[in-house]
Amino acid sequence: MPVVTGDGSLTFAHPVHGQTCHSKAGAWTESRERYAVACRVRERALEIKAAGATSFRLLDVGTGLGLNLAAALEALSGTGLTLDADTLEIDRSVIEATLAQGVATLADLERWHAPVRVALAGALRAPSGTPVECAGGTLRLYLGDGRESLRTLDPSARFDAVFLDPFSPGVDASLWEAQFLAEIARRMAPGSMLSTYTVSLGVRAALARAGLKVGCGAAVLTKAAGTLASPDREPLPLDAKTMRRLEARLARADGFRPEFRPASGFPDDA
């Protein structure tokens, strides 16, 4: 079901559990601030361009309407780098609904979302994972279980940013499992950043156990915080109470190895 959000952009509500793909306070604003800005896409692009890169590698978990991809394109504008994105989505119907419905009348959104829609339309016509052109760069859409899709990606690929945006752990635990998060962490390039909206202690613990530095995401719209993680950058620190809880959770799992932990969700969203 389409939902017009507070900034005029459109999102969709899941027909079964009712959660929306983006914040009702502003879908486009959330994509920009929670993902492109929080992951320092523009700043990181300029850093890696100086080192000789010609494209920016993005892992986008939860394609949805493609708004996060559009935000990445906007952030890369003027950097001289193209977007090279792997995007994971289990439900093609939300992409099909987006192509049929559109997302808004906002000019700044349409500029960046239009090439994403063209790319996604082409990707839906091709086998899962087929490279398609997207605003001069490359997009690969992987349909199906994201855990399986991630295993099929080039094992040598290293991502400059990760947008972790599935439905919440309490609704869909599969893309918050420790093994999945550990595999994402293994594929993050030096200097990269992962951003997600959840503040689940279990998710934060899994990211920390995977070797990432875990911190607090900035407030975005009506949500006071999210989560940031990086292999080597220092995110905003967690508050003292949350840090104590996280340290206690990690201490209870001393000797934990992500690859040996049974699959499980994280019900304790905060």
C-alpha cells in the first residue's frame, strides 16, 4: 500500500506486517541522512578517488523502492566517481510497485531516482545479479534470500559503504543474523562505514563480534539514533549506559566465533 511521507516522497507498507519501507516522517530525507550522509559517501568517494579509484562500491541491503540507491547517486554527483552497487531484495513486488507508481513529485528526488528506476526495470528483466547500467555506473540486483545472494558475490569485492536497511529484526530476523553480519563485515573496505536504523543491542553486539567499531548514528527525523559500524573509523560513541550493556552482552559470549553461532534473530530492539 502506498504511503505519502512527511517530506512528500512515497513509500510502501508491507501488506502482512504493516511496516513501511522508510520512515513515514520522510522517506527521501531518511535515505539521504541515514545512509548517504551517515556513511560519508561523498567524503569517502573523494578520498578513494585521490587514491586512484574510478567507482564507489556500495552494498545495499534491502533495495525496496531504490531511494537509498538514489541518495548514493546524489552524494556521488560531482566527485568523478560512478556508482558500482550490489543491491539485495527478497520481494520483487515492491520494486514493481515502485516502477508502476513512482515515488514523488519532488524535483531533487526525481533527478536521482529516475536512473535508478531505469536500472531496476532492466535488472528485473535479466537474471538475478546481471550487471545493468545505472547513471554511467553499474547496478546488480540480487533477488531472493539476501544471505544466499551475499555468498554469490565476488569474494574479493570490498565495499566502500554498506546500507543495512531490511525490515526490523523483530519482523524479519534473517538479515540480522550474526553470520550474515559477519560476512558483510569481512567484505568492508578500510575506511568504509555501515549504517542502519536499528539500535538493537543484539545487532550491535554481532557487529562488534565481527570486528567492527560500533557507535551511534545521528538522529534522523523522529528517530533519535541508529547504528554505525566501521572496520577502522571511530563512529560517534555510544552513551555510557548502552556501552555497559553492550560490554556485558559481549562478555557473556566470550570466545564467540560468528561462523559457528547458530542462526538467530535479535528480539531486544531498543
